Amino acid sequence: MESSAETIRLGVADYVENGIHRDLIHDSVEKIRKTLEPKHSLKVIHLSEKGMKVAIEQHELDLFVASSSFYRRMIRKGARDLVSVQTGKDSGPNKAEGATVLVDGRRDDLTSFKDLAGKAVSFSRHNSLFTSLMIERELRDRGLPPLVFINGGDKGEENLPSLLEKLKSNFVDAVITPACTLERMAEESDIDTSWLRVLEPRQFSSLKCAHSSLLYPGLTVASLPSLNSVFSKGITQELLDTSSSDGEHFWAVPTDFSEVDQLLRSLDLDAWADERKWTIEKVIREYWPLVTAFLVVLLCLATYSSVVSVVVNKRTKSLRLALKRERALKRQSLEASRRIEQMQRIGAFSQLTSLFAHELGQPIYAIRCFCYSLQKALQRLKKEDPELTELISDIEEQAIRADEIVSKTRSYIKGRKGCLEKVEICHIAEKAIQTFKMVQHEDLQIFMDCSAGKIYVLAEPLDIELILINLFRNCVDACGNLCQARIWIAINKVGEFVEIKVWDSGPAISPKVLSDIREQRTSSTPKEKGLGIGLKIVESLTEVLGGRVTFDLSQRGGLEVTLKFPLFEV
């Protein structure tokens, strides 16, 4: 982009007109302006180095005047040097500028650069930052720590006299100033400099001013790509013909910026410093094919991982379902095995029962005949013995009952159902208790609670009696010691059902035993002489009557059996 035909934009660093070359800069600007008139105009913009860098990046300047270090940092933006300053105190523009470190000569603890470690150092804000960088390089080359500056944004330290006052009062330990600044101030004003000392002054130097650093090119006028070559040539010629009023300061063509480049490189401030710093943006810009390939590979790996994860999860789910089905089939197989075993046991029992019922019928009938014959014989002999008569009557009654049981057994074996009738449950329970105690355990304590009054169910009385007698027998077996065995039976009305609860004073059972009873019912029995079908008979008879059986732990920890039958409303 070339400059406008109307206006040339000149950027001037803010520290330029405050240094020892301010007269030369002023005269040079005016001469350039007159050279451009009347067809063209010159626009002068005063900026800080930071602001000037932004202006150059935004193509708002055509040329600028700044330190040689700033110019070298801008060469990648297209900056090209035209001229650099030279004074009568140096031998050429390549060695025109240096830095001086001033200390209080009365202090014996400040004799070299290494004594600045940890000390308070200041410099004028009116000076270029390049001045402090020169000393920073000297310290770095010597392997010393960097300086500790205290002036920061203190506007009271903007000129050399105020800094010297602070140095004299020991508020600061050292002051950094551009070379020749102290000499010019001494020429312009009558000040006492006898108490000052230059730290590590350079000997046999081409600069006829005290200085502590290497020498570098001074202020430089540089053009930018937007400046037309015709203007560049004309401005260079005019500047080379320009000098200050005292003739001590003028422009010359520099030929060596190597020292500036080495300084900037050592402090990592050169034009290529950003290129050496690795950032995400730089990596993407420089190596985008590799980055793209890496991202593609990463995406492929992520996709592959996701697909594998989905497949594994699906396969794992299938295996879990298969294992679950296998476990369910195993449980069903075990249940089927238990049922087959139970059916085989019940079948064998049914065959034995059929044989027993068939063979027992004749003895029972004979007993009844003998009882009838005894009664007739007593009548013929006319011997009245009430006890004997009652005993014969009881024998006959029990024989009749045994015959009923045999008949009932035959009916079950043949699959014939009996005739249901309305029965009072408490009366049946009392009869079952009396029969059980009379036949097996007369001293057994059975406590019955039937406070709900008369409760009726539709059933066969013998079935209810058989259910309760089986439960009583299990209670006695659970108690073990008959002298301490006690059984409780509670009959209540619960909604539309009759609830019968039976429990005993036997020892507590574990939850596992209770679970086995609930699940297996009669597949196994702990009794040595048991068949393992007692609870199954209870369950079967209850279900025939439309009821159901549940098993729980009693308050004493033993087994509590609950029977529920449909209530028969009178």
C-alpha cells in the first residue's frame, strides 16, 4: 500500500524530543515539511513505542523516528532504515549511543555491576527503554541477576535532576541514563557532578562521553512499505543535509546493526522472538497438515473406541441376560426336581395308603363286631358295669372314626371330593385338641383363643381336624421335650376370612430355615422318622377348601403357621 499523494504520516517516539538530539529532530521535521510543500503535507504523530507498533501493524504510518532497537524489531513489518543520528562525540552512526550507570561516588559498596544485585535502580521515563536494555545485556553477559527498578509509573522521576536528587539522598542506589546526557546537562546548567561515579566505565571507546555499556546505533529514521520510493529518496537526501544549530548532531547512513541484533536476541526481544515461542495458534498455522492428520486419527480412535464400547456393552448385556436365563432355568430345574421327588414320595405314600386302607378296613370292621358282641353278651348276662360299658362304647366310637378316616383316604385316592357343610371352626378346633391330647399327649398344654365367638366356614369337619392335628404334631416335634411343650392357637375373623394361627414354645429358627420351609415345603425333613409330607398335606387340604397357608416367625422366634379360609356368613 503506497502513501497518499496528499499526506505523509511520520511517527515520532515520545522520548525522541526529550533527549540530547531534540534540536536535530525538530529541525529535520521542519525541513521535511518544507520539502513536501506545497503539493504534499506532513502529518507528525507522537506515540509511545507500544502505540507506534500498533500503528505500523495497522498501516497508519509511512515512516517513523525511534531507537535503533525498535527499528530492528519492526524489520519484519517492512521497516527499512534511511539514516541514523551521529554526533561530534562519536566516530560514526554505528557507535553513537550507549548507557551510563551513575552511582554515589562516596559509597564503597558499589564498584561493579555485580554490586547492583538487589539494589534499587531507576531511570527516566523520558528516555528510551533501549537505554535500560543495554545494561540488562551487560548483566546477562556476566551471568548476573536482572535489575530491580523502582520508578514504575512515578511521574516525579521523569527528568535526570530529580533522579540525581534521589540518588544523593540514597532513595535509589543507581541511575541509568543515556550516554552524553550528563555531559550535556552540565554544559547547559551549572550543577555539581563531582560526587557522582560512572559504574564500570568503558575505556578506549569511540564515544567521547562516559558510558558503561557497549555502543549501538542511535535514533533511526526508517521507512515503511507504504512510503513511495520517490519520497523515500527525497527525504533521505534532505535528512543527510540537515544538522543541528550547534553542528554537533546530524544524520548519517548506518551500516552495522549487529550489536543491536545481538542485544535483542540475548534478551529474546528481536523480531523473530514470537517465532521461537510455541503457541497453539502457531502450531496450527505451521503444522496444520500434521495437526489435521492427528485430529483425524484421534477421531478415528474415538469412533473405534465408541463402536467397541457399544459392541462390548451389547455383548455384555447379552451375556448377562443369558446368565440370568441360565440361572432361571437352573432354579426351574431344581424346582422341577423337587416336585418330581415330592410326587414320587406322595405316589409311594398313596400306594402304601391304598394298601393300608384296604387291609385296615377288615380289622376295624372286626373290632366293631367284637364291640357289638360284647355289648350283647353283657345284656344276656344281665351284668350292669357302667365303666365297662363306657369303655366298649369308646372303643366302638374310635373304630367308627378310624373307619371314616379309611373311607376318606379311599375317596382321596380315587379322586372323589367329599360333601362340604357349614361347620363352626372353634368347635372343630376343640375337637381336634381333645382328639390329639387323648390319642398322643394327654399332658400337653394347648391354649386356644376363640374370643371372636362362633365363626363358620364351608368345609368337611374331618379335613379341618386333620389339618390342625398335623400342625399340632409338627409343634410337638419342634419342641422336642414334651414336658415343656406348649402350643397356642388363635382364631379370629379378618375381613371376609377366618384366620387361624398356630405356634409353639419350641426353639427359634433361622431365617434360612424359614426360607427353606417357604420354598420347599416338604422336599426335606429334619425328623429321622418323618416322611416330609406333613406340611404338604396341610397345604393341599387348605387349598381344597379355598384357603391358603403362610409361614412366619412367631414372637418367640419359632415357626408360626397362619391358615385363612373363606368366611361363611350365616
